[in-house]
Amino acid sequence: MNDHLIVTIYVMIDDLLTACQHQTHPLAVISDAEVLTVAVVAALSFQNHHARTLTLLHRLGYLPVPLSPSRFNRRLHRLAMWLEAAFGVMEELLATLPTGYIIDSLPVPVCQRVRAGRCGKVRGRDFCGWCAAKQQKFYGWRLHIILVNSSSVRTLSCSITSWRRS
């Protein structure tokens, strides 16, 4: 769970409620924006388990007082219309964000490392590298990929595995 994400969600919901001139009941200890934030965080990180989310957010200091799951559910049902509006606003904001990029690299082994001395395709120690995901050494190239929106390839490049200077 990311602290920046929780704060961002709260600020967006609070700004939405303020812009629409929504008033929290004067006797409520926890604001309506905090109630909606708990619901969104529960949906994102806790598989909609509200009791766990309430406990954790109170222990981390995001909620000033503990709120019972029963009271939380009653307040959330009263705010259902605002929750739908908050999701709509978040969806519009995420659609206007600039394109995201994913940069990754992966090993392209030519042969097994024990056969590296007899390999005819590549020669030298520059092609010996380490694959952290598999926890093993490999002999070959490294492929670098840049993806746009995690679906279309923008750039492919192949390089030697080792960047040692002679």
C-alpha cells in the first residue's frame, strides 16, 4: 500500500466534495471524504474488506478515531452517489494523463554457460551476464524493450550483456 496513493485519493475526493458544496454532518468525527477514501482503498488494496482497511488506516494515523464496520457501512451507503461520482472523476483524470512507458530488459541466452567456450555465435566474457529473476548466469545478449501503455512496442534494442570496460 502506497502512502502517496492514499493521500492522492483523499485529496481528489475531498476536492470533489468541496467543489460540489457537500457538507459533512457537524457531529461526525470522521469526514465523508475519509469514509469514501476508506472505501476506495479497500477496493484497491484489500479486496473490499472494509474492517481490515478501517483497522489499518486507523493504526497508520489516517483516521483520527476507530470507526466500527457497521457505522462505516451505514455512512458509505448514504454516500453511494458520491462514490460513483468520485470514480467518474478519477476515471476522467486518469484518461487525461500522459502516456505511460514501461522499460524492461531480459536475457536472450545463446547457449548454456557451460558451452560458452565452444559457442560459435558470440565470443568473449562480454556476453556473460546475470539474470536476477532466474538467479542464474547466462551467455548471450540482453534485449531492451520500451512499451507504450503496456501493449505496443515502441523501441527494441539488443546489447551485449556485460558493460565492462577493457
